[in-house]
Amino acid sequence: MTEPDNFSSSKILLWALSILGVVGCASLQQPAATTLPDPTPATWTAAAAAGAPASDLSSWWSRFGDPALPPLVEQALLFNTNLAAAQARLRQARAQRLLAEANLAPNVTGSGSAQTSRVEGREGSEQFRASLDAGWELDLWGGGAAGLRAAEAGVRASSLTLAQTRVAVAAEVALALLQLRGTQARLAIAQRNLASQQQTLQITQWRQEAGLVTQLDVEQARTAVEQVRAQLPLLAASSAQTMNALAVLTGRAPGALHAQLQPPSGDAIQLPAAPPGLALAIPAEVLRQRPDVLAAEQQLLAATARVEQTDAERLPSLQLGGSIGLNALSLGALGSGAGVASLLASVSVPVFDAGRLQAQVRQQEAARDEAAAGYRATVLAALQEVEDALVALNATREQLSAQQAAATSARAAATLADLRYRSGLVDFQNVLQTQRTLLLADDSLAGTTTSLATDHVRLYKALGGGWTPNPEENATR
């Protein structure tokens, strides 16, 4: 095999590098430093626990005392369709990262050929060839490395987006189950009130037969019974629809959870109790534990790296190529055949493109500015979610305290009115009014108790609960 001319190869490389040095020094620009906007306040405006370490929110759904909630959340984290889509996007980002890494390495291909030629009246000839061809574009200006950094940031952003989807899915499951329990409790309250109203109707009919009251009292009692009865189908339908939503969240067909989540007949509905206390981290710590904020930061870093990658395309590029081959007249003699080697160095320099490359740089710079604005918007939205959740939580606590007192008074008033009516001391209007007031008070109390629990869920979601950093998921490979 013949050796390549080292002196000629060296001259080719020196010639190419000299051109690149002259053009590159005149064109290379330093990328602008990226600074992340930080609108984070020092403390929360709404009242929060102070002087205590932040609560562990990784499995907050186990704090509500409902045994059905943790299994439902775990099933949703395994089978939810939105999570499956986010996992697929993460695999795409990892593949894109491997592609960016592969683009920095040389490319080697092998080939073989066989040729037969024959001229009429003469003996034919054969020729066999095997060769390895290599090509490599040197990353002189760091464009390839910037593309790799962008791909790595994209992997981290996709991993964090997957984590944010987990946070959202867990919160949606908890909100749906709490709303279901609230609706079931309101349905049970309406059924108890219906039974009470039916007893009152029966007593009123007896009194009318005895001549103690008029038919007007009977019709008013019957009206109250039917008004309560009319609420039952709506509450039952709302309960069924919420169970359908929970089934879909856990990756099942609507109706699959009806038997599991339907309370036994006659059993009292126990509303899930909200946790008694919660110690909040300072805003900066909250933002560091929210995956959507971290994902927006990685998207900004990726956009910045793409600016550098695009800017490097405006500069000269150096490609090195070479091949090593063997030629022989027969397949058996190919191993000892004549060797052929070649080396090629080529330089390409953008001369005139009507501003295409410059426009691409400006496009990526605008995309970077958009990512910076998106990062700031994500931070502000995260802060607002926590503040709004704290305000709602404090207001609901005060509302619940007042409604508990109102329900206690309404229950006592209804009992007194019923006793006095049976003794003939008050007319039927007092009974109707106190029964309606009791129904509304109990219904409102159940709704507010549910709202307090759901306010806690929204606060946990706003704080980034339900997610812990996973080194395997956040790895770039």
C-alpha cells in the first residue's frame, strides 16, 4: 500500500487554517451573556407560617385521611395519558441530544465494488475494490458545542415538563375526589332533609284530618318535600360525572370507578379533612422547587445556545476527508492488492446569501428574548398562584368558622320549631322557614368544608408539591 504524501497533506492543512484564521478573526463575535430576570420578592404578602422549615410536599395527597386518594393518585401517575405524552416528548429530546453529540464526531463509511468488462473477441477483465471513507467537519467556532448544549438543556426542560405534568395530574385527581366527596355529602344531606320533610308532611296531614290545620299547610309541606326531592337527581348526576372524570384521569374508561367510589348505602359521608398546618418556604425556595419555573429556565438556556450555534454558521468551515482503499483483479487477491489513500481538506466561506444567515441569527435572538419573557412570566404566575392560594385559604377558614356556628344555630332552631308546632304553639310557616334554613346551612357547610380542602390542594400545587428531583430523569443521556 502506498503511503500518503505527508508533506503535501501538511501544506493543505496549513493553507486551509490560514484562510480560516484570517476570515474567522474578522468575523467571530462574542455571544452576549445571559442573565435570568429575577422578580422574586423576599416574603409572601399573604399570611403564612414563619420560623419553621418548609413542609415536605412530595406525597401531600396522603394527608387528607381519605384512603381512596393515594391509590388513585398513584394510578394516575402510572397510566394518565398526558403523562404518557410527556414521557414520549422526553424520549424525543434525549434522541435529539444524541444526534447533536453524533454531529461532532467523524463520519466513517465502508464500501465495496466489483466490476466486470468484456470486449468482443477478447478475454474479459475483473476489478474489485474495498475502501473506508471518513469525513469530519471541525467545530472551530463552537457552533456544534453550542448545539449540544441546547440539546442538553432541551432534555432537562422536557424532564422538568414531565415533572410539572405529574404535579398537575396529582392535583387534578385530588380536586376531583374532594369535589366528589363534597357532592356525595351534599346528596346525603338532601336525602336526610327529604326524610325529615316527609315526616313533617305526614304530621301535617294528621293534624289536618284532626281539624287542627288547613289544607294550605298540607300543600305547603308537600311543596317543601318536592323541592328537596328535585335536588337529588342533579347531585347524583354531578357525582357520576366526577367519577367519570376520575376514571379518565387514571387512564380508564368512564364508569370504571363507580362501584369503587360509590359510598355504601346508609353510611355517613366523611368529608376529607384538610391538614391542620403548613409551613411555607420563602418565595425563592418555592421557585427552585417548581418544575415549570426550572423548565422555563432551561428553555431560556437552550435558546441562548441556539443563538451561538446559528451565529457560528456565518463563519468559515473546515471539512477534512480521506479514504483508504484496496484494488485487485480478483476477490481472493483483494487482501494483498494495491492500496490507495487520499486526504482532502476543504474550506467553505459564506460570500453572498442575501442576508439569509444574518436573518437566521436575528430570528434566534428574538426566540431567546421570547424565552426570557416566558421565564419571567412563569415566575410571576408561580408567585401569583401561591399568593392567591394563601388568600383563598385564609378566607375559607374564616368562612367555615362562621358557617359552623350558623349550622349549629339552624339545627337548634329547627328542633325548637318542630316541637312548638307539634304542641300547637307556632304555625307551620315557622317550621318551613327553619327547615329551609337548616338545609341551606348544612349544604353550605359541606360546600365550604370541601372548598377548604381543595384550597389546600391548590396551594400544594402552587408550591410545586408532588415532585422530587430524579437524577435519572434529569440526566442528559
